[in-house]
Amino acid sequence: MHILTPTLFFLLFGVMIVTVLLIDLLVVGRKYHVVSLKESLIWTSVWVSLAIGFYFFIRHYGELIHGITDLESLKAYVTLYQPSLKLPDDFSAALEIYRKETALNYITGYLLEYTLSIDNVFVILMILTGFSVAPQNYKPVLFWGVLGAIVLRFIFIFAGSALIHRFSWLLLVFGAFLIYSGIHMFLSRNSEEKSEINKHWLVRFLSKHINIYPDYLENHFWKRIDGKFFFTPLFIVLIMIEFTDVIFALDSIPAIFSITTDPYIVFFSNIFAIIGLRSLFFLLAKLVNLFRYLKVGISFLLAFVGFKLLFHTWLDKIGYETTYSLYIIAGTLLVSIVASLAFPGKKSNEPVS
């Protein structure tokens, strides 16, 4: 019998994630500063390494996640989350198949979430620059933004998984929505969206209901001044970042359900992706204009996973494997980046013919 239960494993995972985040914020970054390219690359490497390390953990000890101890508990899991997976009657052989398939689902979901979340980076950058947030305050805003995103995605993922298993037709709704999102993103990829963030409805709503201090107070989200409690503009920025994550989660979470409906694997891949992207933010912020074909690639992936959800039953019948999704996602990301570097387009200061 395993000492670890699924609940205990989940709690230990959460403690590990929060601990590394706190080390980054309170030890490494205890002095608020502008994150350098070197620091961004180091922390991106740390999170990518942890994500890949977790893949190997699942590949060799994946049964610990769900407390699988015998063939009966393994078959119960497969019936619930991977009904198309065929298992032999030998427990050792069946466990090896389970580990391999679950690890593959995780790494494919991680790569998909990482790719789909890149567009979120550009929106966050727009919010931070639109509110004239000092670069040295980017890190604490993104830290608390990630913690909020972890809680929100936990709710979305486990609620979504429960609904899907109760109402399987929701997969068709998600599929149609993702295809629509992909087409819409492709058609609007070249539009110049100039959002006046200070006039955003969320900002106007909060200003009417809470005390908003007119100026930034260093890195404070709120402060008591002359006996009166005020929220600072930095708090508004944090709320808006959380709000945008909710919007992007409406695309990314249904997308990963095309890979697996196991809420634990969906959650783990989501968390590693969004935290890793937080570190990558400081690198992408400097290269925001470099990847001009990235939106085309993301549009294609949204439509692709939507197609997978709409026709998942048919794909299972013809022997479609998760490996194919991994190849398509990785290939699309690679082609988008290479095409962007090969055909960079005109710079903003070049005359348009």
C-alpha cells in the first residue's frame, strides 16, 4: 500500500510549487528590480527543467498520483479517464502502459498550454505598459497573478472535468468554441487593437466601489493613509491580469481536455506552463515584435484541438494516438517561430508602400 494518497500527493505538489515561487520572490528577488535577460533565462530553465522532471516522475511513478496499487484500481482509473486504453491482465505490463500514456498526456498538454498561453503574455505586457507600471514592479505583480491563476484554474479544471464526465456532450460545445476562436484569431491577427485600459469597464467599476489612490506607492497593492484604507493602481493592474487569465483559460482549458480528461494531469500541465511562462515573460517582452507568425500558429492549434474534441469518438476508432498531437503541436510551434525569423516583416519605422 502506498503511503501517498491522491489528496496528499496533490497537497505536496502545491507546497512544492509555492515554495519555489516564494524562493524566487523573497530570497532571489527580495530587492525589487528590473528582471534581466539572464535572470529570466535562468528561471525559465528552472521551471522547464521541473516540468520535464515531472514527466519522468510520471513515467516511472505515475501510479502515485491516483493511488493505484493493483490491477483493479488501475482498470477503474482507465475506465474513468482513458477508456480507449487497452490493458493486459498482467498488472506489471498494464502499469507500464498506464505510466507511458499518462506521461505522454502530461507532456503534450504542457506543450499545448505553454503555446496557447504565449498570447496571454502580450496582453499582460499591454496592461503593464498601459498603466505605466515600473519595470521593477513587474515581478511582484506577476507573482501574485500566478498564485491567483493557480486557484482559478484549479476551480475551472476540476469543475470542468466533473461536468464533462456527467455531460459528455460538453466536449462538442468546447470543440465548436475552440474552432470559432481559432478562426476569429486568424482573421483578426493583423488588426491594431488600441485599448484604452484606463477606461476599461473593470477599472470604472472598481473605482465606484473601493477607494483607489491616484498614484503608485512603490510596490504596494494597498496602504492605509491618514487612517483611511486605499487600494493602489498596482492592485487594479493585478485584478486585470487575473481577469485576462480567466478569459484565456476559456480557450486553453477546453483545449487540453482534447488530450486527457484526467483533472490531475490537466492541472499539473497547466500550472507548470503558466508559471514557466511567467519567467519567460521578461524574455518575450523584449522580443514581442519578433514572432509575427505566432498568432497564425496558435489559431491553427485552437482549430486543431477543436476538431479533436468534435471528432474524438471517430479518432479513437481509427487508432489516433496522443503522440500525433505532440508532433503536431511541436511542429506548429517550430514552424511559426522559424517562419517569423525567416520573414520578419517591415519594422515600424519603415515606410509602407
